Amino acid sequence: MTEIRLHDVELVPERTLGSPADDGPLRGRFTFGWDLLPADHAGAPADWPSYIRSTPYREFRQLLMVCSFRPETQESKGAFRHASLGVALSTPDREVQPIARLIDPGERTRPVATPGTGLSFTVKAGILNVGVEKPPGASPAREEWIVRGHGASQPNPQWEFRRVKRFPLVGDHPVAALVELAPDRVNTAEMLMAAELEHRSWGVRRYRARLVRCP
């Protein structure tokens, strides 16, 4: 099991018309960590080793990243509602780029309770009670995505994170890419984060951060 050290990241607000004058950087709410691992490192998704074996003349690395979202506090108001992590893979030669051949997860879900299809009314002792009716055999929950990946076989993969009912956007979210390196060149990866927080008084505020650039 690989241990990723997380570091605090300062999220800088996007300046827009009507932004509050005291809307400064967001601190202590988001941490990020990463590591570049050998292609055959233990813990890779089940289908990655077979893909690597099928392309023996290419060089791969696992790029493992962890985004950690923290809940709001009295000192730092606002709840995360959506975020995106973008990775830009490159070399000094624009004609030859590293590629994120496989990404993980493609989609990570959580069960979310489905609403009822109607209302029931009962009156007892002069008090009206309203209930929710569900059809017989109805599924108690459906799966909704909380993390979704894009950009497999591209040099710029991206992951989206969102909150869903009863599952706030908090805690650690690991993601990974199987990167095919461009041979005989310096391969680099630049990570960028964009996030939306919902404030009770300010509404939705958007933040950004340049996380790291690694060789």
C-alpha cells in the first residue's frame, strides 16, 4: 500500500463582479498529494497489468494523486459542491507528448435514496400527516456518481468531484493515470484544481489553484 503525503493547498478565489471585498484565499480546506510509481507497482487497477503486458515496447508510469476536501468550519464557511482536477502531460517537444492511456476511476458512485412517487394523507386526532408512497418492489436507492474521469488516451485527463444527497464532498478521493512516457524526452505533469463552494450569504464562489509541476 502506497502512502501519499498530503500538503495544504491555498485556493485562490476567482474575481468577478459583485465579489465580496474580504473574499481572500481559502486556507485549510483542501490538501493534495501525488506520487509517480513504477508501472508494475502493487495496487494498480485489475486491468492495468494486462494492458502493460500487451504493449511490451512502451514505457509506463503510474501517476497516483489524492484530493482531500475538508468540511466547513466556523472560521472557513462554505461547503464544497463541485471540483475538478486537471492534469496536463507534456514534453519540451510539442510534437511528442506523454499520454494517459488508462485512468481510474472512470466513475465512482454512491447509493442515493430515490424519491417516492406519490403522497399519502392520514388524519388522526385532527392532525394531518403526509407520507411518501413508493410503488411495490421499487428499488430503495440508485447509484449516482461522485467522481467521474475523462480523457483516457489523451495528454490531459481530468476528474470531476461532486456532492450528492447525503454524501457531502469531503474526505480523501484517490485518482490515478497509467501514463505512457514519451521516449528520450523529459516528461512533465502539471496539476490544476478548480472548485466551487456554496456559501449561505455569498452564494456559489469559484476557486482555483496550481497544484504542482513534476518531472
